[in-house]
Amino acid sequence: MSRFPDPRAMAPGESLCAVGGDLRPETLLEAYRAGIFPWPQEGMPLLWHSPDPRGVLDFRDLRFPRSARQAAKKAGFTFTADRAFGAVIRACAEAPREGQQGTWITPGILEAYEELHRLGHAHSVECWAGGALAGGLYGVYAGGVFSGESMFHAVAGASKACLVETVRRLAARGLAWMDIQMLTPVTRMLGGREVPRPEFLRRLDKASAGGGPRLLDLDA
């Protein structure tokens, strides 16, 4: 029996679809395969969301502005994948977010996603400059879809470059789009857009039926 309600039954514009539960790997993977993700808020039970509309990035729409390309080249960025997952997710937790106090990346989320990483379901892409971690992105691969969770930068332009590198690696493994959950100014600038939840769920179903790999190796 499913732990979650079917997002198809939700009213348009609703986001919150479940309250409570746990962050065990099997729970998280079931949620992602259904188009749902946890979004904790301080002082409340665990909250699960399936936003409408939903942010997606079709790789054919990816844009990397010239100024950002030049900044990345000047900084001498290099990239790895799954080499520093713990450092990336912790840096994302500590990164200040405009209009937000605190973070949804709670100690429970840290522990749960590091376990997902150990099991091969959560991934990070790291951006380096001068041997130091300049930026990074982490997300979850489930049901044939990669869902970007959060990114950070310690050097200007590193998070944008990291997203572009993530797209390059995903496309090389046969993916054509990624879930970005909520559209931000940065992801919009790079080509992200919003789609109605029913369309997103159809995409999810198609990806799941496509027979893609159960696990994704971004470091190959």
C-alpha cells in the first residue's frame, strides 16, 4: 500500500500532499517516483509536496550566458561527481537564501540523503577552483528522472557552471530533462520553466516506463 496520496487527485495549485512519516530510503524513493518530495519546516511535522506548477529543465532549452561562460573560464573551474557529497549538501544547508530564514536541509534530511547517496540514489556534482570546493549541486535519481534538490556557490558563477555540467553528464547518459522542483531566477535564466503538475506526472510516467537504469553513474 502506498504511503502517499496520488498527486493526480490534488486540486490545481495545491502543493502540500502529505504530513508526517519518515525519511527512510524506501519512503523517499517511493515519494520521488510519485512526483513528491519532502520539504521540512521548523516546528512542524514532516511535510511532503508535489507543486503545481512544477519546475523542469529540458536540456534542449539549456542556456549558458556568455558572461557566465567567461567567468567560469577565468576561474578555471574543474568538475567531479560524487566525490564530495557530504560537503556539498552541508554547504547547501548553510547557504543563505533570499527571503528565507533557516533551511529545509535539517539534520534529518542530511542523514537521510547521505544514506541515499551511499545506496547510489543521491548524487552530487562538484565544482572546484584552485583545489577548493567552489560550488556544487545535489539531487536524487529515481524512476528514470533526476531531481535537483539544491545548489550553492562559494565562488561567483560556480553554481551556474555546476548546473550546466550536471546537464552535460545527464545528457551523456541518455536523459533529456530534469526535475528542478521550484523555478528560481537562476534556473529560469539557464532555461528552466514551469509546467502544470499533470504534464509533469505524465513525463514521470513516461520516464519510468522507459526502462532506464535503476542507478546512475555520474562519475564515469
